[in-house]
Amino acid sequence: MGHIAKLFNDPATPPEVFDRAIRGFRQRYPHSRQMLTVLITAVRFHRRRGDYLPELHYGLDVLQLDPNNLYTLSTLGMAIPENVRSTDLDLEQRLAQAESYDRKVLAVAHSFQITPQGLSYGGNHFTAAQARALTDNLAGPAYASLGRIAWIRKQYAPAIAAYRQALAYETTATAKSQTWYNIAISEQAQGHTPQAQAALKTALGLAPPGSLLNAMVMRELQRVNAAASSGVPR
């Protein structure tokens, strides 16, 4: 495990070297008590790199050992809708899988009983501030993922509802801006141009100046405004 941790902490570690170390550990110690930790480390390694397929592979292995592992449920719930394509033969199967993960995460997050003394969960104690941050970090991405899933399914009203729920848990201006942008394109997909314009203006006010997100929101607002002026649907 120490060797794997060292590889994980070295940003220069090539993925094939890391994966070879994981395979070696699994072959040598198939019944190790550290197996779950090792596999979660592999999920984290590939999540950090944006390597979807190995992230999914290791994540499913984690859930075989611990079906309620919150980190992995949350991670895969986000990763799957971020990476599926409309041409995937198993698209609906993957979306349903991600949706089930998101709903498990939300069920846990909404069950937290946070007191002034904090929260005890999973053998750990969190201060009240840490517990609220944990709830935000779980619920916000889960609702955003449900919004993305509904969007892919072209269920725009449920997408907007999920995105609006995500806003309650997002703590950064960038995250809120991205979510308002997602609300806007969902509104515009339904032909709700005034609502899309309002959402985009809110997103623009929150997007960091000079950022890619700022440029993306501004470009979309210009397109929606031009379409509204011309009377031609986007």
C-alpha cells in the first residue's frame, strides 16, 4: 500500500505504472483488508486525471466490496453522465445506473442529523461546519448530475428542477454560474427565451471575469438575444 500511495502522490506517475502496481497488489494480496482502500485510491487517481473508463472499472470493483461507499457512488454518479454519448448502445442503462448512485448519495446526505456538536458518521466525527460542507459536497454534485441525466434524456423541466436544487448546496460563484448556465440552456431547449436570458444574465454575473466559463456564458447570451431579436428559434 505504501508503494501505491507514493505513486498516487507523485503527479508524474504514468497511469500504466500506477495500474500495474494495483494489479500486482490484487494478485499478491487478494484478501487484504486494505483492498477497498487500494481500489478507492485507484478511482481517485483516474478521477484526477479524467480517465473515465479506468475510473468506472475501479469504481465498480469498489461497489462490489462496499455497495454504499459514498465517495465512489458520488464520483461515478458524476462521471457517467459527463462521459456517455448519445450513440452508446447502453446509454439508458448507464444513465439509470448513475441516477441510482445519485439518489443513494442524496438519501444519505439528507439523513444527516447535524447538531451544534456536529455529526458522527461512518466512524468519523465532523464538526458542524465540516458536516455542512460534507452535505454540500455530496448533495450539490448529485443534484447537478441528476440535472445532466435529465438533460441527456431531453427531460428539460426535471433537469431545471434538479439544477435549481443543486444551487442550494453550491458554495462557489463558479459552480453557481455553471448551474445557471445549465438552467438557461434547458429553458431555451423548451423555447422559454425570457427565462433563458434571465438565467444567463445571472450566470454572467457569477462567472469569473476572463474565464472560459465567462466567455461561454457571454457567447450563449449573445446567441439567445440574437435569436430573440430575429424571431427565429434557436
